[in-house]
Amino acid sequence: MTTLLELEGFEVHSVASAAAVQEAVSGFRPDAVIVDLTLPDGYGADVYRSLSAAEPELPVVFASGDNEPPALRQWSAKKRVTFLRKPYDMNALMERLRDVAS
């Protein structure tokens, strides 16, 4: 995914854990974040709570191989938050990124 996003012109910073997200976001200041709901050391919704406390308007695309959990629907109703079920194709991801970033 990183390579494909870079080919689309995005500057990508990839991290592998919930603990690394906050540090990466504060140092990088992204235009959008893609976060999996299930991370090795936490849950994507917790990452979102932390990110949105610091950056309430930060666009977020949640991703998961499972269906969208009911608890997530409260956030995905917001303009800058969406959910994408995996596996997804790059066109779907690009569409979602454009939707939340505009």
C-alpha cells in the first residue's frame, strides 16, 4: 500500500503500532491517516481518540477485515472520518482519502 500511495503522489510515513502513531503524526503533520482497527498493541479507535484530541479535523480512514463495528459508526458519520473494509482495491482507498481530505 505504501508504494502504491507513493506512486499516486503521496508522501507516506508508515508505522506498525498504536504506540508509534502519535509520535509519527506529531512529527509529520499528515493530511490524512489510515489506521487499521486492530493493531499489534492496541485498537484503532483508541488511536483515533488520541489523534482527534490533538487534531480534531485530521482526516482518518479506518480499515479492517471485519465489518464496521457499531461503536465506530459514531465517528464515521463525521465528514472527515470513514471506514473501508479490507481487502480493498486502491481505487476505493483513493476515493475514501479524497472524500475525507476535501
